[in-house]
Amino acid sequence: MTDLLVIGASGLLGEHLLADAKRRRLDAVGTYAGDPVNGLIPLNLSDLVAAVTLVRDRHPKTVLLPAAMTGVDACESHPDQAQLVNADAPREIAKACHTLGIRLVFFSTDYVFDGRRGPFNERRRPQPLNVYGRTKLAGERNVLAAHPEALVVRTSANFGWGRARKKTNSVTWILELLRRRQPVPLFTDQRVSPSYAPAAARTAFDLLDRRATGIFHVATRSYPTRFEMGLEICDVFGLEKGLLKAARLAEAELRARRPSDSSLDVGKVERFLDKRSPTFREALEDMRDTE
């Protein structure tokens, strides 16, 4: 029996979950969708039968499910596909895990909230503004209904070095533009609590070790605007702040509405694990030192 199956191991968080599993000497396998990634198993979550069959055939002790349709505007344009990948597939995987006695961790998002009066703790009522948030919230509810002992981990603006693929994230996109000496437009009116992928992966395993169930927010303990993120990046990496250009959400040509403050309160996970979450700057410093 495999110790661990990471569905979505080619994504940023999935890559770090698989790496952390191997550091813990777990027998772990992972999946990819899209372009092949060496050592991973192909799986498209749109194929519900294939997803359930993989879980049954591998019969791991634990399934980690970070895979999702994460393009916020793409979800708005293709709501049926977003529903299939973000809500229906997690439900079927959760059913299979519950039947087979497999532990399950489902990764969700800060975009389940409407952006009013953040930061948000786990007791706050979700009210998503867009298709992405609505389908991820449906995924959470489907998972917990089918597998009440499941763990749901919400993250925000995930960042870190992604080695498996070249896709940028909330920090590396800024870094790339700054290093090319190109202007970087960043919102001054959108506040988040960026989740550092290596730290989020470690925390997920720590929660599993403590037999945690239910919903936990896992992020840095900072609540910067996107523009403030840029300033911190410039400070830590020694880059030119003059390239940062203030922008506003209302001025951007975005198909889907974004919450103005979707920052996550991490007090619950800090108390549960008796461990302090990193600040955004501390995470950036770790990125700098591990590039």
C-alpha cells in the first residue's frame, strides 16, 4: 500500500507536498495534468472515473488534493468545467476515500470570502464573489459531507519556487518583471495573506500528524496589499522599487470580481500546532536563500 497520493503534484503546492513527503521518508506518488512531468502519473480531474479508479487501485493511506482549476477568469468563462474539477471531482474522490478508510486533505482558497472586513477566521461565513470561489466552496462542502473526517486547508496567493514547471505565481511573476527591469502594476486596494508553499506543505503534514479534521487557514501571518508585497520583494531581493506601479482593481480588465481583502487569520492553526506561522518577509528571505 502506498503511503501517500498527491493529486496535482505538478502544481506549486503539490510539488512541495510531494517533496516534503519524501523528506519524511513516505512512499509517495503524484499526478500531473497537461504537459508531462517526469516521475508523475497522468490524471485529468475532468475524468471522474479515472480519478476514482486511481484512488482505488493505489489505495494509499492518505490522499492530498491540491489539484484544481485555479484560473479565476478562466473559471468565470467556463463555469461547467470549474464545477467539474473544483467541486464534483473532490466529491467523488472523498466518497472513495471514505469507503476505503483513506485520509483526505483538500486544499481550498481565500476566495471563498467576499473581501469585507478581513482577515477571516474559520468561523466566518463564506460568501464568494466569483465562479472560482463558489466552486471551491462547493468542493469543501462536498468533501466534508462525503468524508466528515477530512481535513480542509485554505491558502491564499500561493508563492515559492516551482521547479517542476515554469508557471509563475504571486511572487515569482513580480520578481521576473523586476529583474527584466519592466514596470510591475500592483493593486493598492487588494489585501491578501500570501501562503508560502514549502511552509504550507509542512503545516499540512503537521496537521495530519495531529489527526486534525475540519477547516484550517494556512498562510503567512502578514496581510499586505499586492503593492506592499512588491515593496517587500524589492527590499529582500535588492530590486528597484521605482518599477512598481500603483494600480486599482476597478481599473483592471478582469472578467471575474476579486475580493478586496481575502486575508486569512491563522490563529487557529498556530494554537492547534503550538507553532508560529512565518511572516511574508521571513518567507521571502527563505526564498532568497534557497534560489
